[in-house]
Amino acid sequence: MAQTPKTKKIRKIIGVVVSDKMMKTRVVAVASLKKHPKYLKYYKVTTKFKAHDENNEYKMGDKVTIEESRPLSREKRWRIINKIA
């Protein structure tokens, strides 16, 4: 019996570039809402991801889509796909 290989679903997230000081790397901030366990109120949580930018084309303030990839360095596990207008 031949088994079909399982394909891993690639996560895609929308965020804003908050730092472009590194070569071929951008820091992307992703905001999400989290519910407080006791008070049941929602509050904003911001997570920063280091994402690969091969041509240094994205600048601070750009809204971008990032996708999960193989580890590119010690902290880089994301790749920028495109810019959202």
C-alpha cells in the first residue's frame, strides 16, 4: 500500500515592517487580539518576526504578507511574499 505524503500547510500572516536596518532582513510586527481569561476582555498583543527580504525592497511602514519557511538563520523563519497596497 502506497501512502500519500502529508503536505504541511504554510502559515501566512499580514503585518507591518517596523525595522529595515539589517541587510536582507526586515522586522515585521503582527498585531492580534487576545482574550483575558478572568475579565473576558480583548486586548491587543504585538509579536515581532524577523523575515527574509532578498532584494532589500521593503521599507519601514510597508504592510506586507509573510509566510513560514525553513530556518534561514538563528532567528529567521519567515519570508516576505509581497507588499499590500
